[in-house]
Amino acid sequence: MAELRWNPLLRTWMIVAPHRADRPHLARDVCPFCPGSGKVPDDYEIYAYPNDFPSLSLTPPEPDFPGDELVPVKPAFGKCEVTLYSPNHNVTLPELPIEHIEKLVAHWRERFEELGSIEGIKYVFIFENRGEAVGVTMIHPHGQIYAYPFIPLKIKTELASCLDYQKKNDRCLLCDLLEKETSEGSRMVYQNAHFAAFIPSFAEYPYQVDILSKRHLQSLSHMSKEEMRGLAEALKCITGAYDSLFDVLFPYMMCMHQMPTDGENYDSYHFHIEFYPPMRERGLLKFNASSESGAWATINPTCPEEKAAELREKVREIAERDHEEGQDASRA
């Protein structure tokens, strides 16, 4: 059973998929994503794996719930994929070479374009859930891609905000946010030639980091080869800084926000990635309670400027370490 049910209060579709409760949880003896499992090629670098327990499918069954005019129901059309980052079961994203992460970015771009070209698909959502704290069920390094037949509510809200701002100011909202963060500097975490990363002043999570393209572009498809490498460098650095904070595999949700694929004009939108890490300090998680879940009134129990300073220091340490390792390699 899987179906889409309309929420008339929020005016958006939600997915009902109870069969996902049967998926394996943290299987440690046999990993279906490892070469030799019979489920994946014996030799791969990055692989698009069809989700064994998809919430959406291109040939969905008819809904079990009848629905009505008040709460319409329709088949759960769409597609769910797992993106295997590497055949190495124990490697993490920041441990991958830059060249490999570049290939991952190219893979995301190819999947965004192919899934977005399917008739009826309106939004392609690329994301990663990392760590048991956010409900990960498989240890192998991977992310996911959901191709929706609708534009999710959060994206729809961002799109409307960006369009309103452009109409009023003849400028891009996210370009102006980036300019503000760059000039103030207190929440800036990382920069390269093509991307910048900072904790926004309105961050929902203590260590939330947003990565923005410096050039105004709407999706992976609009990136140059140099920008794709710049994104790979930013991802490696930010995830590496996370892992260095408390010397643990840092849990997070990585969410890529780009233009919908419904053929409409989204020139006012701006590509960015949002990281939602649930840790607020060593050994402690930030839980979304009544204010966050019931009223959508987020409470951040920390100061964004202080957390940005912590991450900046880790980024600096990583840069110094990489520089020293490069000098040692050149002398060898």
C-alpha cells in the first residue's frame, strides 16, 4: 500500500506508505549495497539503486483509502532511488577523494535531469540521511532521490518568497542573504571560488549550515564543470568539519533545494543545500517538540554566531592539515 492523501489544512499532499515499516534496520551481517551481494554490480564507483521499499513508483497501485471531496486521494506516482556513494562499506563522504565527490555531483546532475524529464514529475529531491539519530536503516554510505508528482510545501514556500522578493526589489533573495552573510562574516563557515557556507541567522538547528552557489543559478544543470568541483570541495569540507566537532560520525539531514521540473519559469530561485544536524552539543540531541512540530515556531537553543565560530575553527584545522599533507607528499 502506498498512496497520496491531501492535507486540506496545509494544502499539500502527504505520502502514506506503511510497507516501509518492513525495511531492514541496520543490517550488519549482509549489506545489499556491497559488491558480492547480488543486488549491485560487482564493480561500481557510484550507483543508482532502485529503492526496495519505495514510497512512490512509476506504476503505483490504486489507493486503498477511498478518499472524498474533503480529503482527496490519488496513487503514489513517482520514483525513489538510493544513491550509493561508494562500494566501500565503511568510507564516509568527507573521506572520499575530491575527484570521487565530483563524480557524485555529476551523478546527481544526471539523475536530476533524467528523473525530472519523466512526464508528471514536478520536483526531484536529492537528500542524505546520515546516522541513527535521524533514522538511517543502512550503514553503507548512501543518499536518496525522490521524484515527486507535486512540489513539496517547503519548496513551494521558498519559491513564493523568492518570487515576491524579486518582484519588490528586482533582486534575488538568496543572493542578498549571501551578500549579507559575507559582509557580516560572523556566521560564515567556508568559502571557495564558487560556493559559500554559513549558519543563517535564522537557523533552526544549532549546527545548520546552508551552502549557496555564488553565481545565481537554479539547479545542478546550470553549473559549470568548475562549479561542480567547487560544490564537491564544499561538501567534503563541511561534512569533514562536522565529523571533527566531537570526533564522532556526525548525524545530519542534507537537503538539496533546486528548481522544480514542471517546465515553469523559476529564474527567481537560487540553488542551495541545507544541512540539518540534530546534535546541539557533544552527546546531546536537539529534539523538535510541540513548538516546532505543532506550531512550526522553531526554537534554536544556541547562538548561530557561536556555532559558526566552532565550525570555522574546524574548517581551518582541516585546511591546515590538508596543506601539511600536501607538502609532505610533494617532498616524498
